Amino acid sequence: MRLVLLSGGSGKRLWPLSNDTRSKQFLKVLENNNLEKQSMVQRVWGQLKNVGLAESSVIATSKMQRDMIHSQVGVGVPLIIEPERRDTFPAIALAASYLYSEQGVSEDETVVVLPVDPYVEDNFFEKVKELEKVLIDSEADLVLVGVKPTYPSSKYGYIVPKEMDETDSFITVNHFTEKPSEEKAQTLIDMNALWNCGVFAFKLKYLIDILHKKGIPTKYEQLELEYKNLPKISFDYEVVEKANHIVALPYEGYWKDLGTWNTLTEEMATSKIGKGVLSEDSVNTHLINELDIPVTVLGTKDIVVAASPDGILVADKASSPKIKELIGGFDQPPMYEERIWGWSRVLDYAKYEDGNEMVTKRICIHKGKNSSYHFHNLRDEVWTIVRGEGELALDDHITRVKAGDIIHLPAGKKHGIKALSELEFVEVQTGFGISDEDFTRLYFEWDEVINHFTRSKSKVIL
């Protein structure tokens, strides 16, 4: 059995902490058994290790989330990178082609697809292990995991069964109902309907045959090249709704989608994270502050206050799910990013009358980590080292830098830096058309940089 974990999201539902590069699954607001802050993806990956499923798992994600995943769960986690964001059908098709043509997985292998961020106990993944047997026993096209509802929720989709055979461990699916009213949800629960938690299994051959019929390449490299031509459509619409025989495996344990501020705060171990004060007479109120300035909350009830470099949210918890629609028109780039080497935070941005732009960032590189060795075509940079020591690679030499040093990097100048101790610097970018796309990377690993300078007999001062 192979597992494909889908890691996507536009970072809107938990704004302002989430953004395009840091979707909800990466927010470190939960706690592990050691009382350390952890994210949803860290929690789930740890659970997969606990039940012995991590070795057979891959994560399908976008280029923008690659560094975040590697930073949080390690560089050894196998990733399938979408060339661009499409939807769940293209993403799962790409993953299937990778398993089929790159890893040589048998067509008879069971493939389980699940979100990267369900909030569950370990026994949920023990239930996932049963999907392979159910797929064989039922001879179904697809097997889903359905959660037994604990209340009539209008937030979830429902799996509506045909009459259940008491001798079977699974139900045959009649149809699906998306996010009904609470009144309708109660009617569905009375019909033994289950919450659809987005977990399903199929034989690899089933999806490969669908790709063949649609004229979609099953070779990974070819599909990568043609990915932009795939329809932007969900797997539910393109595959699930057209399947002839679907069954569902009921699960009666704890399951929750922490996709909104009101559900996420219910599972947080503390009511305050970051700098600030939450008064004792505040009731069911949470403060999450990533800024360096204090936030004070007095005498509130059922409120969430979240502050980050991307913005500030003050919301009634019951109304917080509406945030995605309200900020749909926002078009600012992420102001905070976690990277495999550390993090960066935008401090200031300006665009002048002549079209020239200025971006100021605060950047931290963790001890022993390094940036890539690269250059820019359109912008100049000035770095001011404010903390720590590092090795700086420039066009023709490597030298030491420390707090107080200022480095000028005109457009075209090749550069990279490695932190010998925790290293922080302020980076000021100036130029026309400043963009994250203006990047030509030459080397990623620092050993490659050293070897390059050694081969070229450049000057190395260490």
C-alpha cells in the first residue's frame, strides 16, 4: 500500500498567519507530547511514523511549499512537486504517474490519498491500513473513510449509504451531499450518513486506466511537461462522481478539520502565543501574535485576535470561517516565509514615481545552514549583518563576515552565504520589477560552492 498526502491550500482560511507559502498545515500552534509547538503536518508525519506508514508515503505539493515541508519534517521526506497549481485531479494524476513510471509500483498496488492535515488520533491511521483489504473484499472502484458524525454539522460533506448489510464492515455508497443545512444534516445522520473526510483508496491500475482513456500521459516526465494542459478540476468531480461502485469504511474515533480559526483554537493548548496580554476576564478568547510589538486584549468573549507581518485579524470565532471570502481580493506577496535554511520577513516596500522599487527584509539563517549560490538580473542588494558570523561566497572569493559588516551586491554578482552561528541580516533590494522569479541558482549545497571555488583556484579566506 502506498500513501499520497495532498499538501495544498491558498493560505486564506487562517489569514493572517497563513499565506501562499505557509498554508494552515504549517502553523505551529499545536503541542506535541513534549509540550513543544508543532504544526499539523509535523503532527501527521509523526503519527505515520508511529503506525509504520511513513516509509510508504509521499507528499504531493507545490513548489512554493517545498522548502516549508523540508524545514518542518526533514529533507528526506519524498515530495512530488506540481509544476503549477491546478486542482486535486491533476495533483493525484501526477502522483499516480510518479508511482507507476518512476518508482515502478505494480498496477495491483493499493494507493491511499489523504489530506496532509487531519486532526486525528493514531488509531485513525490503523483504520487507513484496513482500506486495502476492503478494496479487495468489496471489488469496488474506490473505498472511502467515512467518519461517524457526532453532531449535525453544516461544515462537512456527507457520504449517504444504501442500506447497510450488517455482515459487512463497510457500506455501499448511494450518493454524496455537500455541506447541507444543519436540519438536512440531521436527516442524513438519521440515514446513517458519514462525514466525508477526504480519504480514499483505489488500485493504481484504476487511475492509470482513466488517464489512458483521457489521453493523459502516464509517464511522469511527460505529464510534468504537459501538466499545464490538464483541466483544473477536483478528483471528486472528475473521478469519484463517475465511479460505478464506491464503498466507505466507517470510523468512529476522533476526527476534526482544523480549517478555520474557531476549530483550530479549540485544539490549542494555550490561549496566548506571542507577545501581549490577555486579560483574565476575557472568555473563550485566543491571541496569536507573531509581531515584535505587544497586543493587548481586554474583556472580550468568543474572539480570536491574530497578528503577523501579513496583517491583523480581530474576529468573532463563529464568524471566522468567512475570512476567505473577505480577503479574496488581497494581492500582496507573503510577508513571512519559512525556508529550509531559516526564515525571511518583509519589513518595508515602496514603489517610486519612476517605477523603481525598494524591498527591505529581515533574514535569519540557522547555524550550519546556507542560502543557495545565485545571482539576480534585475535588482541590487545591500546586506547589513546584524547578528552572528558566516562564510560569504562572492564572485571570486570566500570570506568571513560578522555583525556590523555591510555587503554590496549589484545585479549579476554571484553570491551565497553560510551561517557559522545563528546569522541575521537586513537585506535592502532596489531595482525595477523586483520579483522572486529574478533568481538564477547555481549551487544549492555549500560543499558544491567550496568545490567550485577550489577548482577555479579562487581565493578562499576562512
